[in-house]
Amino acid sequence: MIYELSNPVTKTLVTYLRDERRDAISFRHTVAELTKQLVYEALKNFPLVEKNISLWNGSGNFKSIDEKNIIVVTVLRAGMPMLDSVMELLPGVQAGFLAMKRDETTHKSVLYYDRLPECKDKIILLVDPMLATGGSMIDALKLIKSKGVSRIITLNIIGSPEGLDLVSSTYPDVDIYITQIDERLNDDKYIVPGLGDAGDRSYNTVD
């Protein structure tokens, strides 16, 4: 299933991201804020477990998300601000890392780094700001699924209809939460209107 956020604040923050005048710090901050909104929506119906905590006057059991059952996986490097944001909200989750490079001729992705913890029966939050052709997402999902996970949820900032259709038709059991579905891909397979290269804009590596 594909879930597009409709909150006016979400749309406003996406508009901020599109503005090329925003510096790297502001860009990363806005990505982090949007990620939190995605997490709130994606986990709003998650079951809670009892957690015993220390109180000022003793101890007690209270409801909490089972963070130990969740792994947040990022696609380097553009997904790093999203991963940091999730771990600020849920500091008990584990992190995993994938690195893929896009071939500018074929527009296909190549996986060159895989650092995932033990994933069997875990819930995976796969974070990547841009879902363009869907190719790198499908490669990441294929790898993660081979680990025997129980569920995968993707969190994305911007996506194209073409990429979303491909991912959802290939893996219909994966839930996709996204802040904005844009118009289309152009001939170079970039999202239109999009927001540029999220990794470059996050870390000041624009040519």
C-alpha cells in the first residue's frame, strides 16, 4: 500500500525543501522533520508492549513501542538525515546501512556496501528520501527480504508515480509512506519537479 501524507504542514516543509536557496543545515533539518512525520503516521497503529521504567518514587510498567524489534535501514548517503531522525525518536532501534551507486548511462543501481544486523523476524524501516525509478529500492528490498524479516515499511520524502508503481507491483506486501508524490520522471530519470540530488544538498557536494 502507498500512503501519501496530506497534512498542510507536511506540504509546506516539502516546499521548503524544493527551494534551492536553502543551505545544507536547513535542508537536513527539514528532511529530519518530515521523517518524524512519516514515522508518526507509519507507526500509529503499532502494538505496544509493557515496559518497566524507574520513576521518581519507585518503578512502574508503561506502554511503549517494542524498539528492539525494529531496524532502521538507510540507503547511503542521502538517507543519513532520515536515519538520524528515526533514531532520535526511537533510540532503542538498531541501524543498518546499504550503499548503492547509480549508473548514469543505464540508470540502474549497483549495490557496493551491505552492513545489516541480524534481521530475522524483525520489522524494517527502510529510509530513502528519493524514490525515482524504483530500481535501487527494489534491489534494497530484495536483499532485505532475503534476511527473513517479518515486515518492511519504506519512508520516502519525494517519489515519482512510475517508481512507486514499480515498487508496489513488485512487492505489494511492502507499505510505502511518502510525503509527496511528484508529477513524473524526465528523460534522464530524475523526478519532476523534485528537489535535486538530496545527498548533494544535504552535504554540500553539489558541483
